[in-house]
Amino acid sequence: MLISCVALPRKSDRPVIVDCFADWCEPCKRLSPLLEAAAAATPGVKFVKLNTDVEENIAAQLQIKQLPTLLAIFNGRLLEAPL
């Protein structure tokens, strides 16, 4: 299950995939069911959603330039390259 986030997870006992999206983004809407299925099939990975229109400060801090963007966090560290 995808959950909304208002802050990036700083510590997690499992890898985290962050789906950066906006409600107006058509490709984001098409990607969402695939991520829901991946979340259901991969209990060892935490999936979260970040609405870039709502959380503009976090999106700017992460330098999100296009949507959709997927980020990976492992051991509390953001991996360097967006997925």
C-alpha cells in the first residue's frame, strides 16, 4: 500500500521508494497502479507518495525537475540518482 508522506523517512528498517507526483500529472496517474501492485508484492520495501504541489519545499530540496520521479532511500540515505 502506498502511503502519503509529509517528510522523507529518516530511518527505516527497510528500503523506501518515494513516488514524487502531482494530481495534474497524467504519467503519474498511469504509474500509480503499477506502484500499488509493486507495494503489495514487495512487503520488504516501503512505498510512499510525495505530492510535489503540496510539499513544495521538500520537492525543491530534492531538486525534483520532472514528474513522475522515483527516489530510493536505503539506510536513511537518499541514493544519488533518481530512478
